Amino acid sequence: MEVEIRCEPEDLAVSAADVEAVRRAVLTVGRLYGAADAEVSVTLTDDAHIHVLNRTYRSIDRPTDVLSFALMESEEPEIVGAKPHEALGDLVISLERAQAQAEEYGHSALRELSFLTVHGMLHLLGYDHIEEGERLEMEEEQRHVMEELGIAR
């Protein structure tokens, strides 16, 4: 799986452990869900930046923890002779929200960052939680991946 991780703003304080937690979660979801040849872009950001994106793309005027922008929702042209892969999409994760939620839920920031990455990746793969049945299914998938990562609540 090809994983690109960047920061916005560029001077955002991000630890090597943060980057590794995100990369590991993305790769684990890719392996478990047959997307090992896919591409994913992850932007680690702050509340101010994700607030603008949430307002622009979801018409919700507040920061959020993770946004998923799936690219699999439309047909892409086949490139003859190219290595087979698919671009799943982009994740944007607020490190500030991850830290605040970790404190609120009583677990580590790295656990919360891993969880938000898994949650976002499942959205890129088509999972959702709008309806009750979908929510229960997605929660079960999240538990499964977190167990696979060896991260307990």
C-alpha cells in the first residue's frame, strides 16, 4: 500500500510516533480488506484547518476529528500498462481533536490517532454509520482492526 502522510500547516508539531501510528493503521486496514495495492493520502492537521474543510465540504461550522474523501465513488479510466492499484482517497485528521478526545475517553493520544485512522479508512472502503445497522457493522469492523493492531480501549 502506498501511504503519503503530510502536515498542514507544514510547521505542525508531529512526532515520529504519530506518523508511525497512522502508517501502521492504514497498512493494517489495507491488508485486512484487500486493499494492499491501494494509495491513501493522510493529512495531519489542527482544529483551525479541519474546521475550514468541515465547513466547506460538509457545511458543518466546527472542527471535527477526521474527514474522509473517498475516490472510489466514481469510475476511473484504466491506464493500459500501469501497475494495478486504486487510489482510495484522502484522510484529514486533527491532532488537536485526537488529543482532546483521548483525554476525554481516558486513553492515549496514539490510541485515539490509530482509531481515527481506522475509522477514516473504513469510510474510504465504503463503510458508514448513518443508519443503526451500518453503525453497528462499522463499530464491529473498527473493533476487529484495533484488535489486529493490538490496541485495547
